[in-house]
Amino acid sequence: MAYHVYILFSQSKNKYYIGYTGDSLVERLRKHHSNHKGFTGGTSDWQIVYTEKYSTKQEAYKREREIKSWKSRKRVEALVGSVHPDL
């Protein structure tokens, strides 16, 4: 089983969301688009703009926490742009 760290972006909120999952990325995005009370709930324009693949849950969780600890939009955008310069 593979685990993914992912970054979503919402054009309408102009916000990024950082997470990790053991689900398929398509299934995880579907859950983010569902109408729920969390940070991504109520917004259906989330797009996956960045992913990293890990072999263990612990590695993925550690990387998610590392990215979240930056608390810097510019640093997240630099990470996203390093792989997808046109986003």
C-alpha cells in the first residue's frame, strides 16, 4: 500500500490544504468535495496541485507535519511550483 502527501488548492477560497492519505487520491478528493463541516467542506473546487508518495504511513504523516509546520504560503507555493511551474 502506498501513502500520499498531497496539497489541494481552492480558487474560490484562495487557500491551500495539506493532507496525507492511504486512500487513492481520487477517492480522497471526492471526500474533500463532499458537504461536511471540515476546512474543505462546502467548497467543491479543490484541485490536487502537488503529491509525494511514501511507502509507510509514518513517513507520510511526518512529511505532512513538516510542510504544515512551515506556516508559510510562499514556501508551500515554492514547493508546488517546483513540480508544476505552470500552476
